[in-house]
Amino acid sequence: MKKYLYMPSLAVGIMLMSSCEKRDVSPQYAKSNENTTEITSDIPSPAIASTTCENTVSQFYAGKNMLAGTITVRNDSVNMYVTFHTNGDWLMQQTHLYVGPLSGLPTGSSGNPKIGNFPYKQPHEPKVTDYTYTIPLSSITSNCIVVAAHAEVVQLSSNGSYVNGQTAWGAGKQISSGGSWASYFDYCICQPTPDGSGPDDGGDDTVPGDS
């Protein structure tokens, strides 16, 4: 017969330590204030209660493999902000943006995205290196969504003549496994606490406007 030794004081100590642990609700993908962080995981995250919300940054590629800038996403308690930024001599002449559930991303019969049907779009003349879309959180129906950021980018010579033109996407997961290299990445809404008292672990993590 096996014998089991019980150590009451040790067991009580373990139980007390366990009861003091805090659940980690940090996102499972890279988040940073730097403009060089790339999405590193396919695991979506729950909404986070925090006094401040960090930026989520995806690298922005032209022609699939030329680093042209960054896509930065953040939110406050009212809006979500998606900033397109190009580096070097890349300029944007048109941007297209989709934010929402993956199932709602406009695609054609081949599975490739139909950027003309993206809900947010803007021509840029003169061409720009930075552009930000402001999206009310009340229009977003899920805590965790996808962001598909596309732009038409060009390079110009020193005298302003056309040198190169490409399509560009925020780096992430391929939209259609058998189609183009167009991609999207995940973003989960951060819930800033208005009183500055720190994370509200006792409340429900919901998007403003949800019932």
C-alpha cells in the first residue's frame, strides 16, 4: 500500500501564493511604441483594461519584399486610429483600409481582396508619407478584429519624375492561401480605464457601443 505524507503548513502556503496570482491578459502578438515591431503570432488576444494603450505596429511592404514603412494601430476610449507611414523615398498616392471581422473582409471569387470595396479609402494628391484614419469604436462590433491596410506607393526621382510604382500591404497573414500576397493582421481593442486607477480586473471587457 502506498503511503502519502501530508504537510499542512506547506499546502496552506501554496494555496495563499496561488490566491495572490494575477491573470495575465497581455496580447499574444507584438505590441510596441517603436516603428519596427512586426506581428509575430497568429493568436488573437482579449480586450485589455489599462490606463494607457500601446501602439501595435506592422511592417509595411511594397511589392511583397521591399520594406516601405509601417502601419500603426492604436485606440483610446472613443476611436481607433490607423496610421500609414512610408520611409525613404516611398510616397502614397492612394490608401485603402478594412477593419472588422475576417468574415466581412471584401473578397472576390478567387479569395483575393477587393480593395475597391474596402469601407475606408482615400486618394492623396499631392502624395503623402503619412495618413491616419479615425474610426469610431461604436462602429466596431467585436473586441478582436483584423486590419487589412493597402496602399498604392510610388518612388520619384529628385526632379519628381516617376521611377517605380508598387502595391503595398501591412504585414501579417495571407488573405487567400492560393491567391495574391495581400495580407492582414489581428488587433484587439484596448480598454483604457478613465479614472487612472489601473487595470480594472473586475469588469467586463467590452467595446463601447456593444450591448
